[in-house]
Amino acid sequence: MGSSTLPEWNAPRLRAQLLAWYDASRRDLPWRRTADPYSIWVSEIMLQQTRVAAVMERYTAFLEHFPTLHDLARASEPEVLALWSGLGYYRRARMLHRAAQFVAANLDGKLPARSGELRKLPGIGAYTAAAIASIAHGERIAVVDGNVERVLCRLAGLDASATKPARLRREIDVFANTLVHAKRPGDFNQAMMELGATVCLPRNPQCLVCPIAAHCSTRGEHPTAPRPRMQSRSIAHALCIHEGRSGGKVLLEQRAATETVMPGMWELPLLAHTEVPADRLRMTVRHAIMQVNYSVRIQTMSEDELPAAGRRRRRWIALRELSSMPLTGLARKVLTRAHLLDSPAVRRRGPAASAL
């Protein structure tokens, strides 16, 4: 695969049309207003498997709190996780923090400029390295995320459902790198991602307004590899609130460091039984984590009614401290809906909870 297998294509014209569309129509996103490698790095890590709308506010708050790589490197892990709370996939935050510490200690706080060197850092794979190197430093290398892969498959008329994943990836990488604009690689990569996110959609692609429709072999939906089916599960958590002279408190428990999902994060106490008496039901919320859709019942309880915490530890947290805690996304959602947590993001510097 590659441009040589599609002689009817005019690659220079495709590049020009796509960039002209991007210059006129791109969304105004905060990470597109900078060429700072550190800021671009943060945005790319946040955007992995996360909606743009969810990243927008958290990105700004994160950079207000950690404006430089050295600031991030000096922070404690709980402080970093608190700023990440709600974005999910917390391993990304831990690896970002670890890489910042390595760069600060060994590279004078400066990220490498080339994708090959960037890939040697913790948590930076081929995609992130290419994004940083092309956008911040102008390296001619393709950035291929899920949106770009879909665009390329449609352009070439490639049936992703009938191609072995390893072969498909090799062909797409070769094809993508033949198309990258030599003088504007960063803008070209962002234009491809923008096209996949706003026009070349998984369902009902907007072919009539696509700037490169004339080059497309598909002109519409095409076969794709099947996605894993979402599972459904019901769980219940306890909401224990204490009102005192010094202000309100809520009881939280910390997930054990040995747990595979969200280790060390804080959440409402988990209950063994999912059925909740109607008179004790505070709310029901929906929450998705990876491939599971959770129906979550929240029961009002006192501390004395709770079962033992097991490997987890519990602590009463003052409501004023909640915004600086590394909360799970579900805990943040429930506490916000219960009007116990005012803001979904930490906006100012402040100490992380001392018990961490």
C-alpha cells in the first residue's frame, strides 16, 4: 500500500486542500495556540482515549498548576493525580509524572526534539512521540490515532475488518508517512485528526463537505474491525456525611496500591450488596469505565453501619479538601451531584491530602 499503488491520487493537491480547510475551519483548542513541547505533550497524553470536551478544562487547570516541566517533576504523585481526577486511565498521569522527573533530572528539563529519542521516555509511544516532534519541532513524521486510521482506510478503500491487525498497521503507517506535508507536518497531522474527529465520522460521515472527498475511494462508511461489546454491571457505594462545627466531612476509602485499576485513588466506600432500600437511596448514576457500563446506587449510611474496609483504609475528609484529593471519576461525579464538591477541577495550587 502507499501512494504508488494509487496513481490516480494527486498527493500535493490533497495536502493543499486539506491544509486550506484546516486553516479556515479548525476548532480553537487551547493546545493549538502553543508550540511549547511540554504543553503539547500534556495535551496529547490527556487526549488519549478521552473526549476533547473532557480535556478542555482539565488541560487548562493542569498547566495553571504545573506551568513548566520542572513544576510537574517537583510535585508529589497525589497532587498530580488530583489534577487528573475525572480523566480516567490514571496510569497516563503516573507515567507523565515519572517521565517529567526523568527529564528534569537527566536532560536539564528539556524534552528531546526527535521522535526516536522521545520514545525512550516512560509512557511515550510512537503516537505521542510523533505528535510532539511534528507539532513542536517540525519533524516530518505521521501521527496516526484512531481517527486518522479511519480516514486513511477510507481514502484507500481498505477493508479493516478483513485485514490482519499487524499488516493493517504496517500499511497504514507507510501510507500515512507518504502523505505528510514536508514543510507543515504538524499542521498536516492535526488536520488529519481534525478531519476524522469532525467530518470523517465513524457513522454518517459528512462526505459532502469533506475537503478531500475527490481523493476518497470509499465516500461513506466502510467495514471496520468489530469493537468489544460493552458489559453492564450494578454496584453500590455508601455516602457517609458528618456535619461539625468546623464544617462538613465525607468518609472516603483509598483503593489499595496492589489493585490493578486506579490504585491509590480515593472513592466512596464500596458496598458488597447492590440492592439499596428506597428510603436510603440518595441517587443512581451511570458511569462507564473501559468496556463496562456501571449502574451505581448511592446509599446514605453512618460509619457504624459500614462493613470492614479490608485492605483499604478509610478517612474522614473535610469538604474543603475534596478538590485537592485524587478522586476516582465516579467519586467526583457523585460528590458533585450531591453538591459536596463545587468544582470538577483544581484551579489553584494547594497541598494534597496529608494522609496520602
